[in-house]
Amino acid sequence: MFKPGDQVTVAVRRVKGPRNGQDNFATEANLMGNRFITFLVVALGLLIASAPAMAHHGDGSTFGGGAEINVKGTVTEWFWANPHCLLKFDVKGDDGQVQHWVGETQSPATIFNSGWNKFMFKPGDQVTVTIRPVKNRKFVGPIDGVVLADGRVFKFGYANREKPAN
């Protein structure tokens, strides 16, 4: 190591100050620290930016795994918008109480090619909806298909207008 009285040379880089042109001294270690902080800020920003995507698509604990059911009801609202369309409809339960259902479809761009459109449902229309209720048994879930009162069938994908089997 060093002994008392040894001369030590320190590498210093001289830079001009941004405001008044005065000289400032910065070591290489300080510059590396600034790069590391910049890296951390960018990484944290990317992590925060990805949170809404996870919140939107969820982790499968609410949707998914549910068995399909068919429910007959009356349309109250058809909401055609990104990121998902919503069909609101009322179903009379076995106990006589009205259940207010909300079914979610894919995005308009996805379902348009399967025959779905902004004007296909009007309040008061009678529909039979194939839906997978959420796990907490609320009247919400993703829609797999809809049969209109005139018998037209709307599903996702290529088999969108075939007659129902029953």
C-alpha cells in the first residue's frame, strides 16, 4: 500500500459548468453512478408501464375455468368500444328476481369479421347468450356466442352463423 509521504495521482476529468461556464470537477465514479441511476429510472418506468396491461388482462383468477351456460334475457345496452364490447341484458332468475348480466366480447376489430356490428342489438331485443360466469358467481363473464330471436347465431371465429343444434 501507500506509505506516508508517497505521492498519489487521482484521475479527474474537467468539465465546464452548464450555467456560468465555471469549471466543475467530476470523477469517473460519479459518471458511472449517474449511468446506473439512469438505468434504474428507465427500468422502473418500464415496470410501471407494464402494470396496466396486467391489470387489464388479469391473472385468470376471475375469468377462466367457468363452465358455459345458456341464459335467455332482454338486452338493456350494447356497448361497442375498445378494448372490449359489452352486452348488458336482464334475465329472470328461478326465484323470479331479475338478474342484471354483463357479458364481455372481444374487441370490435376482432368480432366485426364474424358478423358482429355496432347496431346488432337494441334495448328490448330477446337473446340467448352462451356465457362463462366468473368464479365469484356474479352475473358477469365472457360471451362465447349469442342467438337472436330470429334464430341467427353469432359466435367468435368462422362458425358464426350456423343454426343451433337444439
